[in-house]
Amino acid sequence: MIYIHQIASVSPQRELLVASMDEVNESANNVLKVVEPKYEGIPLSVLRRMGKAVRMGVGGALPLIHHLAFPLNGIVIGTANGGMEDCIKFLNQVIEFEEGTLTPTNFVQSTPNAIASQLSMLSANQGYNITHVNRGLAFENALLDVWMLLKENSNHTYLLGGVEEISSYNYSIDYLADWFKKEETSNKVMYDSQTEGTLSGEGSAMFIVNAIPSNAVAKIDALKLMHTSDAAEIAKQLKYFLKEHLAEGETVDLLLSGENGDIRSRHFFEAAEGLLNNSSVARFKHLTGDFATASALALNLACQLIQTNALPAHMIKIDHMKEVKKILIYNQHKLVQHSFILVSKP
């Protein structure tokens, strides 16, 4: 098991767990961009050179590291694209200046491991440092990595995170590939949509984790990663997953669903809901938009829901009025990458 002790996020909402739909920031042009904080923990000379993904990741994680009650043994980040916007800026400079005198700033800030490396330098951490770039399962692979590390070193503490930014380059490619909606759709009504595509989002979520149960805000009981395009296979694997990780007679209180308004993916979530007849169902992507590491923000929300036991009405799809002690996060990315994360009250 992994115990989560501290959480932080940078998201399109001022507070990720928004109390009412009236307070939810609305999408613009089918995009949900983050509300960036002041990043007070980052020196201004460093901050002005940072790309957006690096700012979000470092700005979210540094306060956790600075207030840490344990020594930090490593930094593990998941991101599908890293600072893609800065990468494109650098490549354009290569063409513009004909491979002559180039400023290295955009290149340095664009590599996916820039977030973890900047965190290491700013916190003087010389421990394990790695970035996972597995598209829609990048955060889940980072989580799996930490899980294995804690099995080997049960007294260690790690920073776990997921980060993604919207880059014009990636957005254009995904838009042309029909992953985003062509018609203007508000995030407040996205689940009623009967068309293909979703809304683009971005954000970061950071967690301080270890194997120590005392003072934890939540614990992760199990994790499952899959590649499939078959909804029947999702139902089959979920059935096995629940049988393996739930005690006899135990049920999931809440399914935190990654439903994203894309009609092509709806059958996956209906298959999962069909196996959880007695569980409430909540959705979160109207708060975050959809992106490769959206499951990191879902985990942040799960921690808050377990702490507060207050499920906002705008998130609810099915309500069985149950106390939230055990949450199943189910997310999918581009119809082929799927994950289950089982989270519970410690």
C-alpha cells in the first residue's frame, strides 16, 4: 500500500474541489487552461525562464517539499509531453537562425525531465530522480515505480506527480485527429454531448507518499494498467480487479469516472458502472478538461473527497448517498489506454 500524506495541485479551477457549478470556471474555445498561482517559492530569476509545464510542476511541488516532515528520498514525475511548447519554440529558432547562435533556454525547459530536475536542484535533493513519459499512462507508471520503490525501501518518502500543459502544436495535431470537439461546447454541459471529441485541459498534481500510515490523508490499495479497445475486456478486468482487492462483502463507495464527453468512449464507462450497481458515480473532467495525466488530478480529488466526505452535486452522475471511504478511479486515454486506481480512507 502507498500512503498519501500531502497533496497539491494547479488546475483550471481556483480550488480543484469546487463546491457548486456556479463557481466552476467555464471553458473557452473548448479549452480549459490552468489558473496559475503566484509561485512564491520559486526565485524570480529562475521563474521567468521556466516553461509553463515546469512552472506548474515545480510551483505545485516546492511548498510540499519545504514543509516536509520526512527526508525526501526521490522525485518521480509522469508527463506525456513535458514542455512541448518550448520544444517547438527551440525548433523554430533552429530554422530561423539557420542552426547558428541559439539560446538554450527553450531547449532546457522543453525536455520532459525538466520538471523533476528543476525540483531536484531547487530543493538540493540528490535522491532517485526519474520521469515517465508513457502517454496516457505516464502518471500511472510513475505511481507503479513508487510502489516498487516502497516495497524495496519501506522507510523512504517520495514526491509523486503528474503534469501536462496545452501546447499549440499538440493541440492542433489532436484537433485534426478528432480528439477534440469541433463545435463549441461548454464544460458545464459536456457530458450531454452526443458528438466525438472532448475538451482540452492541463494541470499538475503532486503528492508526498510513503509506506507510513500515521497522519496519512489517503491510501492507495491497488493499481491496474491496460491497453484495450474492447469494453467487454474492461468489464472483465474490472471484475477480477475488484475480486482481488476487495474483501468479501466489501464494495466501492464511489466510482470517480474519467468520462470526457466523447461519445466514442462512453461504452467503457457504462461497462464499469454496470459492475458497480451499488456505488455512487462522480465525474471530474468538466473541472480539468482531458489530457494524458488527468488521472493525477483525479487522485487529488479522491484524497479531498475522502477527507471531507462532501461530494459536490455538479460532479454526481449516480448518487447512492454513501459515505465516501473507498474510491475507484477509472480513466481512459484515446480509447486504448485504461487504468484503475483504488483509493481508500487510511
